[in-house]
Amino acid sequence: MINTKPKFTVVGLCAGAGGLDLGFELAGFQHLHAIDNNPWAINQEYARLQTFPDTWEFIGGNKRDIHQQIGNAVPVEFARKLAKNIYNALVCIDTNQCFSSPLQQLTLF
């Protein structure tokens, strides 16, 4: 007897390692995409989550080193906003014009 019922679909995060993905497979789920089949794609995806530009070039020996660089990094956009606010605060102190206008709430986004 052929089962014509559509299978549920799952995005595999641990493909090839058994564990959770193997359980999904045994339960009849169909793999839509297995992320760790291309380890470099994982680093590209992590870098994008950390707001690195797609053109950013990581310097490191192996994929694990690059993965660690990305994980230890402060997100680019957060650092940019923080640096801008620190710069503005320092310029304000140097010019003694900090209180010439009402203080405004700083935002990160």
C-alpha cells in the first residue's frame, strides 16, 4: 500500500548528526533544507544575523575560527549606533553646549 498523504516538512539544523533530525525522519517528516550540509553557509547566515555586510571578509584559518569570530563580535549596527552616540556625547562635552537644548532620549534603532 502506497501512502499518498503529504508529509510534514522540516528544516534540519543537525542533518547528518542523527539526534533530532533522525527522529523527524523516522517520524515521516520530509527535509526541506539541511543547514549544516554546507558549513560555510552557516557562517554566512550567522554573519548576516550579526548584521555584518555580505561583502565582509573574515580572516581566519578554518571555519571554526571564523565561526568564533562571528560569535564573539558585537553586532555591526549596534556598534555603529553606540559609537555615534558616544561621539555625540564627547563632542557635546568639548563644546560645552550640552544643555543649550533640551536633552533627548537616545535610541538604538
